[in-house]
Amino acid sequence: MAIRTTLGTLLAGAALAIAGNAGWAADHTLVISSWAPPTHNINAKMWPKFIEMIEEATDGRVTAEVKLGLAEAPAQMDLVMDGAADVSIIFHGYQPGRFVTTKMIELPGYVGTSEAAAVAYWRAYEAHLKQANEHRGVKVIALHSHGGAQLQSAAPVTSLDQMAGMKVRIPGGVATDLGAALGMIGIQVPAPKVYETLASKAADGVVIPIESRAGFKLTEVAQNMYMLPGGLYRGSFAYIMSEEAFAALPADIQAALEEKVFGEPLSRAIGAIWEQGDAEGIALTEATPGNAIHHASPEDAARFDEIAGTIRAKVIEEVAATGVDAQAAYDMIRAEMAAW
């Protein structure tokens, strides 16, 4: 088990530690494994927010430190299950076949902010999706999605028709189905490698959230962004924790974390950060010389919605095959977000 009883900051080789308040020693320090670049909002804002919340909820008895470079993004869940880290963030699309119900939040067409989506996602998980038990072996402590992903490329794209034949980095999950429906030639590359993939011309573009323009420096290698209302899809993430690490904490600390941090509170907080990141990505794009945003025409938006409808029907059927009431989960997410 990776849980520690002293607080410290580690910087060695490829591993970076971001710790909480170094002015005191917490009773328990959780080890967080993270795979995004240090400047990405996952590390710059989301993990610090998590640490702030657990410290506040436990009166400083629990804190955490973030380490980078422990494993690639697709290996994070196994890393936590093996006890090499206590907490991590996973992107469900990186593990094809392992997760199905998580595609429900990825569907195009949801209207609302990333904060609203995160709250709706958690509530639908509690009511329906958790029955599939797809995260067995770890404790799910938050669920969220990034904002609507957009096509970002070096050459300008101004219509759906131009996407056909493009070699595009697509992360998996619902995005793969949409890419195929739009005629893209999809390649799967983890998000931390999108810069080098574009810089080397190994891909013509990437489908990725707007906030990545800052976090992954895409304004340097993907100067153009094609904007569809609501985006092509929303990527699904989970914060997960080692069941053994949680069980090792005193009962009163467990209760405080469950009441004040885990679940909807943490999901909401992380969703708000994703939303802020998208706004910053748009502002950076508009302020960077040589960058441009190309908005989809009403005709292209309507055509995309027709394509998205077939994807939604396919995914709802796929999720239903797991035994989950997929239609109820979809309707719940839509209703929750519409009521925000």
C-alpha cells in the first residue's frame, strides 16, 4: 500500500511531487499518480483542489502528494489496484472494452457546462451506471468530463466535408465512432503526446477539448480550431482510490471524506475547473497571432446532429446490454443538465 504518514515534496527523475501545506505534518499523506504535463490543469488546478478539499474536510489530518511519471495514462487503474499509488485520474477511452457505461457522458448533444455535466454524471452513476461494476477493484471518488472536444489542426478546416480522409488523433470511446462516421482516419495517441504527434506531422489534427490549447501548447502546432456547438463528444474521467488505502484510514476520516469530498462535491469542483479551462483556451487562441477559430455553419451543425443521433442510439443499446437502464441514465443526464 502506498499510503504515507509523513508529508514531503519529491522531485526525482521524471517524478514530480506537488504536496499540500508543508508547514505541518499530516497524519496521513496519500500518494497521487498523475500522467498529464505539469502545466496542464489536471496538475496545476485539479489535484491542488483535491488536496485542499481533503485537508479542509479532515482538519489537516490527511493530505496528498502528486507524482508524475509513475505509469502511462492507460495503466493508472492497474497502478492503483497494485498499490503503487493511492489515488489517480483515469480516462476511460484509453482502455477500449474495459468500460462501456462511461460512454453515456461522452455522447454529443448534451447542453450545459462541464460543471453541470459532472454533477449529472455522478447522479446518473449513483442511480444507474454503478450497477455494471466496471470499476471493480478500486473506489470511485469522483466522475467528470471535459468540455465538448473540437477538431484542432494546423491547416484550417471550415466544413464537415473537409474532415473526410484526415488523419486525426482520436482518444477512443464515442469519439472513435464519431470519427469514423465523419470519414476521419483515426489514430490513438494519449493526450500527453498530441504535441509531438502534430509537430512531427504524424497526424493532420487532433480531436481534444479546448482547454488543451493551453495545457498541451496546441496554439503552436494546431493553429486552427473548428467549433461545433457542444463539441464532438465529452471525454469521461474518474478519480479513483485504492480500496486498501481508504480502508486504512480511521473511521472518522473516512466519514468526513465521504460526506464532504467524495462523490458530488469533488465531481462538481473538478467540472468547474474544466469549464474555466475551456474559457482560457478560447481566450488564448484569440490572443495568439496566427491562430483562428472557425465556427460550424448552421447547415453543418444540423448535419452533425443527424450523425450524432445514430451514435447516441448505438451507445444506448450498447450500454443497455450491460444490464443498466441506459435510456433512463441518458434521460437523467439530459434533464439534470437542462435544469442547471
